[in-house]
Amino acid sequence: MELWIPITLAAAFLQNLRSALQKHLKGVMGTTGATFVRFGFGAPFAVLFVLALNRGAGYAMPPASLDFLVAAAIGGLAQIAGTFLLVYLFSFRNFVVGTAYSKTEPLQAAGFGFLILGEAVNYATLGAIMTGIAGVLLISVARTNLSLSGVVSALASRTAVIGIVSGAAFGISAVAYRAASLSLGGPNFVMQAAVTLMYVSLFQSAVMLAWMVWREPAELRRIGKAWRPSLIVGMAGITASACWFTAMTIEKVAYVRALGQIELVFTFAASVFVFRESVTRLEIIGTALIVAGIVTLLYFR
């Protein structure tokens, strides 16, 4: 098995865990605060990881070029924008449709990867990505009461547009992160990914901290009161990000993000086997499509 595959699976699992922990924080702080802890409390762990690789493992610190700084900054801002738009969807009645469209990220990442990095994928891979996206869409609308006409109307709504733009922002961030990491040129993919993650985490923390000082100072007090659970969220989030960055340094973004759709399968499995929740036929079909897309991706890539 190629190394990027288990790393991506670990990233998807840890991201699922981080999301569950982050959701808990929404009860004690606002959306901005719950988003900030992912970066702000994760950044120190990213710094420690780089120091451990440099001082402990003896990996040389790669010099940061202007190309690296620009690509990492673009990725960091795009990720913040994608997250903001995704959270914004919760203010709409049919936000689930927009959220589903944000999951078109793997397909958009494949397009941006080709345009920015010149990384092409074959037709089988595109088919696998589309199959996975179809599965995500089915799971996303499985528990809605929308009629067929309602679904069609919703898919052409403002929420769908916001969802697509959110997916585009996430796709751009992923490609930018890969470009930044590859631009470091060594000493190895682990150190490249770690340094990229450290810079991005510190950059995003600074941007969000400046925003809260300017616009939402009350959030800082809420974060301070919940620093213990925030620390756990930060550690889980930065671990997941480290896996994502490493996988995307090794392999093309389109493949990594497509395999990352298995996060929905983890969520589905937890719903059935842990929480004993009932499932619908569409959810079963959607999960099967995601699995089929992943199997096709791994076999024909």
C-alpha cells in the first residue's frame, strides 16, 4: 500500500474527531471562536512538531522562498474563506444543499491542480471523483423533506452557489498548500509538510486573532474560559492537518481529497454502530457510491 493512503485515512478519521469536539465548543463560544481554536490552539503543536523533526530527528530546516510564503498565505486565506462560507450556510433554511455542493471540492481541486500545477488525472479518476460526489449529495439530502421540484429549486438557489464557492475555496487552499510544500524542496516530505503546516497555522492564527481584537473582543474572553477543551480541539485539528499536508505533499491533491471522502463513511458507521441511529435507503446508497468511488480511484489511478 502506498504511504499516502493510510496517511489520508488517518487524516479523515482525525478530522471527523476534531469536528465532533469542535461542535461541542459551539455551546460555550461563537462561530468565530470555535473556528479560531482549530488554528490558534493547534499552532503551538505545529511549532513543536517542526522543532522535534529539526532538533530530534536532525532534519534541516528548509529555507522559505517568496513562492512558498505567497502560496502558503493564499492557501491559509482560502481555507478561512471556505470555512466562513460553510458556517454561513447554517443561516439558510436549505443549507444542507449548499453544504453538499461544498463537497464538490475534490472535483474542483482536480481542476485547480491542473491549471496551477499542471497535474492531470485520467478519466477513470474523474469518474471515481464524480461517483464519490454523487454519494455525498445523496447522503446530504437523504433526511430532508424536499420534493423533487423543491430539490431542483434548491440546487439552483443562493445556498448552492455559496456551497460551490466554498468548495472552490477549499480546493484552492489544498492546491496552494501542495504548491507551498513542494516549493521547499527538502529535506524530505515530512519536514516540508511540517514547515508548511507551521507557517499556515501561525498565519491563520494571527489573521483571526486580529479580526477578533478588532470586531469580536468578547470571543477572546469566551475562548479563555474554555481553554482546556480548546487545547484538545487544537491538538486533534493540527494532527489531522499534519496528515493532510503530508499526504498532499506525497500525492496529487485530487487523489488525496477524493480518498478523504471516506470521512462520510466514518460518520455513517458511527451513526449506525455507535449511536444506533436508523438509516435511510438513500444514505445506504450514498455510502455505497462513496466506497465504490474510492475503490475505483485506488484501482485505476
